[in-house]
Amino acid sequence: MPSRFPRTLRYAIALAGVCLAGAIAVSSSSGTTATTRVTVKMVDYRFRLSTKTVKKGTVVFTVINRGQVPHIFEIQSLSKQTPLLQPGQRATLRVRFRKAGRYYYLCPVGNHVLYGMAGYLRVVS
């Protein structure tokens, strides 16, 4: 006649595993940061950002060309950029900032940067 002890022990181990998995999931999800959203309006020959300071983590840029000529929004050190946006077009750019610091952004189209289409985004901890 088989003993009930091994079955009970198996249930206890399974229950402990489920509890441990739940605790790990809760602790890892509490460490996630919220996504920051920034609107970037491009006009001839300036950028207007809804904020110039963001926290480390994921930033979603909604980039809108309100100018009369095509523009690109580029974060140079991360090699992240929108496609060439014609007047009236918009694009979304998702960027993960892993380090605090100043990040240079610009419009690499023609001589737009020489006309003032550049700036710095500040990323804080």
C-alpha cells in the first residue's frame, strides 16, 4: 500500500513553486518605469519639444512637421531618427535612454542644423 506522504510532499513543493513564481513576478514588475511621452513640433527651422527633461527609461516621441519643408528628428548619439517627414506628416519614435545625461538632437536635412534646428534633451535618473 503506497504512502500518502510522497503525494502530500509533491503538492507542497508545487504550491511553493507557484508562490515563488508569483513573488518574482510581483517584484520584477514593481521595478518597471513608466513610459514618458514627448511631443516634438518641427517648424522651419526650430524644434519645439513639450518638455526638454525626461527620466531614464523609454520615451515615445510624437514628431509632427508643422513647417513648409521636409524635416527629420534625430538623436545623434543613439542613431535614432524618424523618416523624412513632409509638411503635415507625423511619426512616432520610441527610444530607450539607459543613462542620464544630455542628448543632442538635430535635423540632418541639408543645412537645417546651421539654421538652428538642434538642441539638447536632458535625461535624469
